[in-house]
Amino acid sequence: MPYSDATIQLLSPEGTIVSSDAADEYQPIIDALSDEQLREFHRTMVVTRRFDVEAANLQRQGQMGLWVPSMGQEAAQVGSGFAARKQDHIFPAYREHAIAMIRGVDVLDIVRMLRGVTHGGWNPVTSKNFHLYTLVIGSQALHATGYAMGIQLDGATATGDPDNDEAVIVYYGDGATSQGDVSEAFVFAASYQTPQVFFLQNNHWAISVPVSTQSRTPLYLRSTGFGIPGIQIDGNDVLASYAVTRKNLDEARAGNGPRFIEALTYRMGAHTSSDDPSKYRADAEVEFWATRDPIARFETYLRGRGEGDAFFADVATQAEDLALDIRQRTHEIETPSTDKMFDHVYSEPHPLITVQKQWLADYEAGFGA
């Protein structure tokens, strides 16, 4: 059993509200959600999963060099993604597709990035402060901490106005906790008391290495050694993800220092499309987590609140429409000009870049039409 008495859970695997001292603390945050917000949680989880499946198929058909699936982790992402306020800055790893969608990123940009036709994918300024995917494991923890230090020094946080005060949230997986970058980020975050939340999606596998090998103690306790409070949640419970993240982000933006959340979830698919998890995972483990599917759990909850078949059918239609749109637009992607790799190296024209750009143009012209 992955959960313990320390695990915050608001919605049971059976889709019923949990009553406990820990859960009751967060219940007012859930009570403040409207019916439409709850529907949007479900809609985003379903649409994200359908996009994930379609993108994996496109990769197998040669449309991308790599795909990074997020199946099984939708509740951790959707709950925490909606918990962030509009002014907050989000630093993802490389499988936070649901959060990208929440922040208005055209998910075709994720496809384009993994196809290798962009130099990053999107502009964080126009993507509602959703920063670029980071494939260097754990490095985004330092990026986020530096940014949090910056907004703190700029006086953009801890003014007492939660609707405008900024905070930062950074996502990474259990494998990244073994990287020095994450520990270094803890040091600086604790020292400067930065307005940020570290959000660990513990999906139990760092490629083929189980979390039990990576750490002999629960990961939510690791940050406490650096002076950062840690908390563990059921990452397949979208309500817990939302409520705990909202509370901790608001604590951070109020000037109370950084926070750490460990979301217990499971990577139902491969680490990436180049991985075969059947080589190292037992079927029984996968089946155990399949019974705790975050989307099925939340659908049961919504149906218990009186949501009818029409809503779920409409969501399924939206998901299929997105998949069809992504497939069509993926096939329409054109190879960009090689000029793009030179255009933004410097903010102003640079003679060395001009020479290099011309050399490549001449080289390519040498091959003829």
C-alpha cells in the first residue's frame, strides 16, 4: 500500500469524500469550488489523456523523435495547475501536458518541440507564465528558485494581496530528487525563504529504478532537513492536489517561505517512447494502480453529485475533436528554415553569427536543388 497515515486524501479511490482531521482542514477550499470548476477538472483530465494517446501514436508513426507520456498523472497535474493563480510562474519538467493546456499553450507546440523543429516550444510571456519544458533532469528546480528569488527582490510578493502577489511552482519527478540540482535549490530556497512550492510527482519509477531504491525514507520528509516543510498527498486525487497546492502556494506568496509537496501517483505508461516498462515492472503493480485511476475516480464522484451522461459524452467528443485536430496539424508541420538557429543568439546583429549563417547557406546551396 503506497499511502500512509501522513498521506492527505480528500477523495477515496471509490470516489467518495474522505472525512478525517487532515482532510477536514482542506474541505473549505473544496467547498468554494463551483460546479463548473469541478467539471473543468474532469474535462481537462480526459482531454489531456486523449491528447497523450494520440501523440504517442503519432510518434510511433514517425511524426516525432520521442514522446513523453503523462497517463496516470492527470489528477496531480490538473489539481495543482488550477490551484496556481494567474500571476504565478510555473516551471515544468517535460511531461506536464495538462498544466500546459491549463495555461493556454497550444499543445501542438509540445509536438513541434519533440519533433525537433523549434528551439523551445513557446514563449512563457504569452503562455501565461508557463516556462519551457526542461529535459535536463532536475535543473528546473534551480531555474524556479532563481526566479522566485528575483520576484522576492523585486517586491512582487508578500505584500498581503494574494490576488496580485506572485509565487512560483516547480514540477519534477522522483528520479530528479537524486540529482544535486534539487538539493541545491532547497538550500537557496530555504536560505532566502523564497515564495515557491516544489511539487514532486512521485510516479514510483525513475525510468527503470524504483523509488524504493532511490530513497530509504518517504520523499516528503527530505525537504525538512533543509528547513522546508513537506507534505504528502494522494496524487491521484484531484481535489487533494488542488486544495493542498492552493493552500501552500498562498502560504508561500504570503512570505512564509517555500513548501514541498509529494504527490503519490503512478506512471501507467513508459518513461518515454524509447522505454519498455514490461522489462522491469510487475503486472500486479500496474493492475493495482489501474484500480486507482484518477479519471475514473473523479467521474464516480461527479456522478454521485448528479452529473449526467450528457456531460461525459460531451467531454468525450471534445477529446476526440482535439485528437483529430492534433493529428491533422501534425501532418501539416513544415521544416523550418535553418536561419532560425541564428536569429536570436544575440539581441543585436553580431558579425560572427552573420558569417556562420552565410557559411551554412552556402554549404546547403552546394548540394543543388
